[in-house]
Amino acid sequence: MTFAKWLELSSIDDARAAKLFARDRAHISKLRRGKVTPSYELMLLIRDKSDGAVTLDSWAPTRKLARAS
């Protein structure tokens, strides 16, 4: 599950998430919108605080592969 989806399902707004993860609200907003990637330390913290719902793999970029004709 993505960080954004977990925040939504958990009814956690950016201000509350900022306190939960000891980051500023702007950084949480960027994480939620996929504008920045968290440090490995923060990925682990998010995984732990979400009881594993937000996996490390959820931060991996997705690539669209073109099919050969």
C-alpha cells in the first residue's frame, strides 16, 4: 500500500503525520504526493508505524514498459 493510501485509510492528515514521523508538514505533503522519496531510515519508520502496511517496495518507482511490435 502506498503512503498516501495508508494516510487516507488511517484518517491521518499531514499535520498529524508530521508529528508521528518527526518531520515538517511540507515534507510529509511531498512524500504523500510522491514528489520526494524518503530516506531509508524514514522508509523503515513508516513501515513500522504502519504495522507493515506501507512496504519498502511501495517506494520503488514504477516503469511503463513498451511492447515490441
